Amino acid sequence: MSSEDAHRSVEIAARVERRWATIAVIIVVGMALLAAFAGIHRATMPQPRVEITDPSRIHLSGEFVESNLGSVLEANGNVTVRAIGQQYSFTPACIVVPADTPITLRATSADVVHGILIQGTNVNTMLVPGYVSEQLMRFTRTGDYLMPCQEFCSFGHEGMWGKVKVIDKTDFANRAKAGGRLSCVGQ
Amino acid sequence: MLANRKLILAHFWLAFAVFGFALTLGAWQMFIRSPIGTWLSNPELYYRSLTAHGTVMGYVFPTLVAMGFGYAISESALEQRLVGVRWAWAGFWLIVAGSIMAMVPIALGRASVLYTFYPPLIGNVFYYLGVVLVVVGSWIWVALMSVNLRVWRKAHPGAPVPLAMFANVAGSYLWAWTAVGAALELLLQIIPVAAGLKNTIDAGLARVFFSWTLHAIVYFWLMPTYIAYYTIVPRAIGGRVYSDSMARISFILFLVVAMPIGMHHTFADPQVGAGFKFVHSAFTALVALPTLLTVFTICASIEIAARLRGGRGMFGWTRALPWDNPMMLALAFSFVMLGFGGAGGLINMSYQLDASIHNTQWITGHFHLIFGGAIVIMYFAIAYDLWPHLTGRELIDIRLIRTQLWLWFIGMIVTTFPWHWVGILGMPRRMAYFDFGDPAIAPQALSVTFSAIGGFILLTSGIMFIVVLARGMRAPLVDAGPYRFAIAVHQPTTVPVALNTHALWVALMIVLTLTNYGYPILTLATTEGTSVPAVYVGAQ
Amino acid sequence: MSAHDLFTLGNRHFRIGVGVTAAILIVTAITGFIVLPFAQPWVQFANVWDAICSAAGVPQRAANVTAPEQSKRLSEVVLTSRTLSRPSQEAIGRGATLAQRCAICHGPTGISRADSPNLAGQYAAVIYKELHDFRSGARTNAVMSPFAVNLTDPEIADLSNYYAYLPRLPAYHPTPQLPKPNIVIYGAPMRGIAPCGACHGSLDNKTGSPWLEGQSEAYMKAQLQAFASGERRNDISQQMRNIARAMTPQEIEAAAAYYASQPSDVVKAVD
């Protein structure tokens, strides 16, 4: 190979390389844009705020006292669910929510790190003691869902499974008339 | 020139011995929580085993491989005796001491907190101190790599640093900086609590610190594999590196963007702001870039090998590749697993898709496929390639080697594909047993059984690997010649200083870490009332 | 070019490297901190600064929410791993004096001859919490409540430390040891029941959960039933009601009978 040939082949190699690098960059940028787009249009974004709370005192005052845990129908027709994770159960152990309704899940941990995962949905959040987790959800299908703890929380972790029951919207509204916080515990 | 063979062999043997141990635990775990196992009457044993498996596979095994391989690269690529051999041995023994110190409390069930620590759960203090010692031992290696390169530069002013060494040092710097996150978590947060000096801890801050380490550590594990892709495979199959500068750019990109992306592990966490989650998500997308570049360069490099061997046609050249060469086989398997694993990684990268699989078995499947599959199979290939040069003896069991690689590949696919699938079904991670008798999760039973079978295929392959190496210690003597690395099609005579040194990129790495981690860490560390009471495990 | 010029604008690699990185950082930061917060119609921000601070994760105290009134008194005890960790000899001595009035039911050595709980060697946090709950009315018992109502905070701490200090002795009416029922070994994962030992000492101890070995069968059964029915509700945030409610009557009986049949010394003492 003469030096001129060598020079030309270096140039060709560099050009092919640049072309491929451009394609790679386009792929990467495309993916990032897709993620941003999906976040806005499918309403799946990380919780907007960081809120703190004292895990060893949540049962004394504030929004996670026992009488406030469960589902409540808000004035605007949305539903708020408040729950806690603790070694080794969720309270309420069975969460009841209506179908086709915007729901805000607010939850925290009373002791160690736990996680809430509702199987068959993309509802999935960590419960870190000291911080409040918030997640928006909406169920289109009524029925029972499993809600295991998805983070190691010590030796009883394998037994930490909760449930979610999605019921008809009108059923839920009827039950909500009695006031208080709803759950499907013991049903 | 491999002058300190004993040092390198010691690292490799220790690495593969602990690997065999942790692999056995892993196979047992797969079995015991599957429908073919019986439920453990003491679930703590599962978490104990999981802690040991993770600690060894995450901290000890890949670190030792990177170190041993790093010493080999330094001596053979620079053609210069290792400077600071005594320090190297000190680092090795620190790792031995740290591993033992960590393993004793784990074995006694006093530190079943998993290798990711999970404060406010707190285990025995010696577990954490042991991990710190392992990291400190590896930092000695980082310093030695830097020193050796400096010594070589003095002797060869302005000369291009051999690619293997350039990448090796990049990997060592990446590790030095990425380990800082976990080190801060251990030294500032966990160890004071485990030692009883404090009894509260900020669990959210700890998770942020750990995410600093947790993602880039994967790229540290990946470094030896990528070095093998670029500098061993083309030579072993008779090809050339397509582009030396592209290789350098890939390693530089890893150095810069592997670090400031760790918060994609905390997408579902309540203590990290949504803005930082987005920034980390975008940078995570960037990290696909060096891999895409690598895939191109390596494919081009093996195409060169194929054409040199007479391959023709658009794709026909693939038939001309030396498929019976273990290195070729390992590379092909590694690429297939990297492809699937990388595609999975792109899913984890976006907040929206991650939400459906976060902390499910999908994630375990994902990193086993990438690390246990794509990365570790190249560790095997590296060992096979280096062994004759280290022992002065020939590896004669080529057929066994091929079978071993095939089994590892098949085992990894059989293990991780069903694993991904049950993850999509919502099966959570790290549970000692599952009630597959319940109709709600009964459909997962078959997949989990397949995974468990895959685990035993992997164990078989792992045993075969160790047998091959052990037999290699007693095989007939052979003169393997000097250990060489692949050369580029256009071997550079001069390299721009930015592509020949690391300073600029290390600086960028540190600056990006500060921009992407500085504020979240600072604000959590200074906010009152975020520390929560520690929960000591096994405290009866 | 020498290494000295690496960090100057004259170096193309420096310009490109730093420039591209900074550009990506700025674009993603603007998107993440300003564009995306306002692109979510379901979240309201007061102004741009509020949006940026929220996206950056400035911790805020959770908003005050008025919860419905509790219909019954619940436990107001705050329990952490710090609760009563290091007792002094004096505290134990004071506790011993106070404990004389407990001996009628709980036995002079802390081992009950009736169906009251054995307290010798019980975790300090358990006695501390139950005494506080009896005093506040979160837990009621015709015999126990009047004893607790006049105790002061230091007296409760002393009593807890004293009983925790006592050695675990065999139960007064030992019964033949029964095999471990499945509900105790494995719990029932899909019903949300972890193995009993994960909290009650044999695997791990959740602060405030007692060890149960050698306690009265009738007592444990009654407590499980009371938790299941909601009659007893001093377990913080329903941690025990969640479990007891999911247990079948047969499982309650089996668990109570099993624990009653176990020698109490199998559980290691508190360090």
C-alpha cells in the first residue's frame, strides 16, 4: 500500500465511522425525546415534590394516622389513597379504589425501606422512611390485584403481600357516602 | 513481557475461586425459591446467601479480575516491569483480609442486609469494614496503574499510549471515583451507626450515595470485557482493530458519562427531585453511545479478519470467521447477550417504562444477562487467552473450553429470559419463597422453574471453567511467546494529547458528578429531620 | 501540542468535549427543571422558582391534613431501636421494688402461675410499650389497667428494664413440645403473613414485638382473636391486626398451642 492509498483508506474509514456515530447519536436522542413525550402524554412522571415526615411518629399526627389510612373520595371526584408500609404489612392491607378515576396514592414507610408494586400495572414506587411517596394511578379494569413489597425489608419480606381491589365507580361512590376512609380489609 | 506472573495468577485464582463459591450459592438460591425447591424453614438463610452472593459477585470477583488483568496489561502492553510490586501484593492481601472480614459476619447471619446495604437496616460493623478494605485494596491498584503509565510516559515522551493501557487506566480512574459514593455512604453514614456511635441514619441520602456507585460500577465491571473486545479478540482471530481513535473515544465516553447517571436507580424514590431524575435519564441514554460505537468497531474489526481469511459478500464473510476459536465464540455470545441486555437497559433507562418493571425480577434478569452473561463470558475468554502466558503451559482442552462457553451462553439465556418475563408479570425481587400454589401467581411457576434449571447449567459451566484452568496448571510446557495485543488497521504514530491522556476526561467526569449529584446530596445532608432510627438486623 | 495546552480553548478536543457536555447539561436541565414541570397539567406550581425548587427536590414538610377523629384510643408510644437500650443497675433495682405489686399475677420470678404473660426476660421495649398503652387506655384490661394508670414514665422504664434483666425461666405449666405448624414456619405469603419469628424473636425482633415461647396458650389465643376482631388495637398502624385478621381460627389455635409448648430459653436473651 502506497502512502497515498493509506491516506485514502484512512479517510474512508473515518467517513464510515462518522456516519455510524451520527446514526448512534440519532438513536440516542430519539430515545430521550420519546421518554419525555411519553412522560407528558401518558401522565407517568416522577412525583413532583420531595416531602419529608418522621417515620417513628406517623401514627401520632399528620396524614398517616390510622384513622386517615385508606381511600377517600375527594370533592372533585378524584380519589386519594393513603397507605403505609411497615415490617411486614401494608396498612390498609387491602386497598379499595374505583375504576376509571384519577387516583393519587400517598404512602410512606414506618420503619425501613419498602416498595409498593401493583402487579399488572405500572404503579411502582419505593417507600423510604422519612419521605412521602406520591403516585398517580388509574385503573381501567375492575378486579383483584396483588401488591407485593418489592424491596428487601428484612427477614419477613417474603410474607409482605398486600391487595388492591378495583370496584365499579358507582359502588365506590355508594360506599364512600358513609364517610370515613375505605378499605377492603376483611372482605 | 509478563514478569510478575505469580501476582497476576494469584489475582485470577482468587477471583475464580470466590466466583465458584458465589456461583454455587446463586444456583442454590435459584433452586430453593423455585417451585421445585421446598420452602426454607428459615428464610434468613436465603437472605444470608444472597448477601454473600452479591458481595462476592459485585465487589470481590470483578475487582480482582480487573486488577489481575490490569497488571498483565501494564506489563505486556507497556513492555515494562510492574513498578510497585510490593504495593500490588499489599493490595491483594487487603482484599483477602477484607473479604474474610466481610464473610465472617455474613456466614454467622449477622449481616443479612444484601450487598446493597439498605439502611436503615444495619448489620454487623465488620461486614461494612470488610467491604471498605476490599475497596481500599483496589485503590492501590488504581494508583499503581497511574504510576506505571507515568513511568512509561517519561521513558517514551509523546508516544501514543498503547490502547489496552489507555483503556485500562481509564477503567481504573472510573472505579476510583465511582467507589467514592459507596465509600461515603459507608464511612459517613452506615459504619458510625453499625459501630453504635449514632443511631439514626438518612435512608434517602444513603440511597443517593449508593446510586453514585451502583451504576458506574457496572462499567467498571465492563472495562476488562471492552478491553478484550478491542485489543484481544481481533488479534486472536487474525484481524485488526478497525479504528484506534474510535476505541479511545469509546473508553473516554465511558469515563465521562458512566458516572452522572446513577439516579436512574432511584426513579421510584421519593427523596430525589423529578428534574434530577430527568437529567440522569438523559445521560443514561448517552451511555448507549460508546456501546453502539463499540459494536460497530468490533463488527468491522472481525469483518477485516474474515476478509483476510478469504470471506466474501455482503454477509457471506461471517462464514469465514474462525468459529472454532474460543475467542470468536465468546465474542459472539457476549455480543448476543449484550444486545438483549442492552435493549433491556434502554427500557430501564426511561422513567415511564421503568415504572412497570422497577424492582421486579426483570431487573435481576437484566443485570445477570449483562454482567453474568456479556461481561463474565469475556472474563473467561481473557483467562483462557492469558493462561498459557501465565503458566507457560498449553491449554489443551479446546473442546472442553468450547463446551464450557456454549453452556454458559445457553445457561444464561435459559436463566435470564424467563426471569425477565416474570418481572413483566410483576414478580418482586429478593423473596425467600413464593406461594406458587396460589392461582394469582401460579402462571409464573413454569418460568421460574426454567430459570432454576438455567442456574444449574451455569453452575456446570462454571465448574468446567475452573477444571480447564486447573488442568492448565499441569499441562505440558509450551513457549507461549510474549503476550501481544491487537494492532489497528492504521496504527497511530501520533495521537492528539486529549486522546492520549485522561486528565481532561477525568475532570469532566468529576464536574458532571458535581452538577448531577452535588445539589441532591447537599440538600439531603443539610435538611433537618430526614434521619430515621436504625433497625438492627438479627438483633434479638 | 503539549499536555499544558490540554485545558485551553485552543485545544479542539477541549472545546468539543466541554462544549457538548455543557450543552447537553443545559438542555436537559432546562427540560427537566422548567419545561417538564409545567407540561404536567395535573400539578400546580406557584411560579417558575417553585417549579425549579420542586424539580430539584428541595424537601418540604408534608402538608397538614385534617384526619378524621379516632373513634378509639390508639397507642401513642414512639418506639425505636433506641428505646431503653442501656439500663443502669439502679434502674433495675428500682424496677425490682416496683415489680413486687406485679407478682400476684406475673409471678415472683416473672413467671405467671395463671394465664398472665411471663415477663421474665421479655424485651424491655415490649413491657415499656404495653404499660404505656394500658396507662393511656389504648389497651384495656380490668385487672391490668388500674395498676398501670398511676405509673410515672420513669417507673415504666424501670419496670421494663427490671423484667428484661430477669433470666428466662421455664413456664410454670410446661406442656410437651409440639411440632412447628406451617403458619408459624412460613406464614402465608399470599395472605400477607410473614413467619412469626420475623418479628417475634426467633429470626429477628421488630422493636415492640414480644417473644412468645412458653407463654400461656389461652392468653395468646385470646390476644390473636382480639387483634383479629379489632377489639385490641394498640398495635401501631395495625401491624398485628393485619396479620391476625388474615389467620384462620385453626391457625390461631395452632400458633398459640405451638408457642405455649416451647421452652422459653430457646430465644436468645437481649444483648
